[in-house]
Amino acid sequence: MEPVTHFLTGACLGRAGFNRSTALATATMALAAEAPDLDIIGQFHGRVFGFAHHRGFTHSFLGLPIVCAVVVLFMYGIWRLRGRKTRSGTPPRWGLLFLYAYIAGLSHILLDFTNNYGVRPFWPFWEKWYSWDIVFIVEPVLLVVLFAGLLVPEFFALISDEIGGKRKRLKGRVGAVLALVAVSAVWGIRDYEHRRAVAALNSLTYEKAEATRVSAYPYPVNPFRWYGVAETQNFFAQTMVDTFATEVDPDGKMRIRYKPEETPVTLAAKKSELGRVYLDWAQYPITESESIESPAGFVVSLRDLRYDYPERAGAASLSARVRLDSNLRVTGQMFGFRSRWGQPSDEK
């Protein structure tokens, strides 16, 4: 998920009751809920390197304690800079804050699991990607719910102050709990509709061919609209699914993409460092190769059809390209539409 959802989830977790047992709990959990995305610093070593390590160590059960330790050390530094003072007047319980940070970090892994990019929680022992595919990476409904869970109690607290009511020292618990319950309800609804979309895709034949596997991927806001991909022996079918009407391809715009023939060029690209990493992550990879004159050789594009939404031109941002010379040696690698060619030796 995008960062704001992670921060808000951590803040709601803190407000839901964890802040009643130690000072700095809400701030610590808000930071820890986003901290696994510190792996973005890998982008400074090149986009290929960043892609290979994204949602790896920092998003794993094993690496998360180190991330949480960094967060707690950061909060300790802030506490010292503030003269060892807290709003409640009581000192923080650092061991408990580390535990709460780990819980908030787990919420990050869970939220990332709900979208269709996936996570590798058992890294490095098991590098399999897992994804629930039920929530879009930016989900306005979740943002509204989480913001409301934090801001509505503040609004009522201001009203209470204006009329002279007694202000609670720790406020907002009910709002935070209700927000987290609402998030779980959204997941439940989307999971139900996702299962219906997958079942509808499984019930069809495509150009008289049986599907070997199917997947349904979410759109924001609307839980009844899904982008479906079905794989057969010879081609992929891309279509829309309307679970409200239980209808596949309601607009009659299903797209058939035949699997390209494997060639020495595409095989060489798939054996490159980027090719191996990309194919390990991709669910429905498809390759396209073209000859180039300067420098003489080939460019092979790799694309994952799960991001090839019919109306979204930005899908190429998660594509990869491998450049080969005429002897099929890798001379460049590129991840993302706007990135630059990186030399193989620079991306290891």
C-alpha cells in the first residue's frame, strides 16, 4: 500500500489501546507501520537493484525486528532531545515499545499482502511471493475510514472543550477501534467479491480452450469491478469482470494475447540477473523482442499482465527490459519505463 495508509493504520493501532500502557506508543507504531519501506534506499544503487530487493528483507518476519529496533532507537533519540519528557509525564517502556513496533510492522506486511504486488514474508528461507489481490495499492475507502477514526474523536473533543466538558487524557480509542473494524469489513467484502470474480473466470472457456489458471485484480473504490486474466496453453485472455451482475466481459472487449515463441534471444534475456528476478516476481509474464541497430543487438521487454489494466497506460512502469549484443551477451538492464540503462555489473 502507499505510505499514508500505513502511517494511519499504525496511528489507529496506537490509539486503539496500546498507548494506555506506555508513553510514545502511538508515534512509535505509526512510524513502525511504515518503516519496512526503508528498503526504498536500494533505489540509490539503481532501479534494478531496488526492484530486486524491494519487499524482501525489511518485509520479512526475520528482518522486521531489525527495522523495529531502528524505529525504537529513533524514538529514543527524540525522547532524549526533548529532555526525556513525554506528554503523560511517565517514562517510556522501551521493551514494550519494541513489541508494539513489531506488531505495527506486521500490519505493514499484512496491508502489502492485500494488494497484487505481493510480499515475501519468509525471506530468505522461502522467497515465494504471496498476494491476496483484493485491494488496490491506493484505496480511497481505507484512507477515509482511517482518517475518520483519528480525526472525528478530535473534532468531538474540541466541541467538548467549547462547552466546558471534561477532556479525557487519552482520547480516541473508540474511533480508532471502529476504523480498524471497518478496514477488516472492507477486506471481508472485497475477499468475497474477489472469490466470485475468480469463480466466474473459472466457469468460462476462452476461444474454446480451458483455462489452466485465472486471477482477478482489484480497482479502487468499487468492490464489484475486477480486471481478470486467464491463461490457457497457447494464450492469455484479459477481460473485465462485474461481480454485481456476475458477468465476465460485460463490454465485449476481451483481449487475447498469444504467447510468443521462445527464441535464443528471449531465453538469454530470461537468464539475465534482471530476467531471473522479474520472472520470479511476475505472475503472468510475457516477453517481446526487437532488433536494434545501435548498438547492434536486441532489446527484450518483459511485462507482467497483472498490471496491464486495459485503460491504464502506466502499466509499463513495472515492466523490464534487457539489452543484448549480437552474441546474446547482456549489455544493459532497465526496470521501469522512465529509468536509464544500467550495466549488468552495476546492478549486482
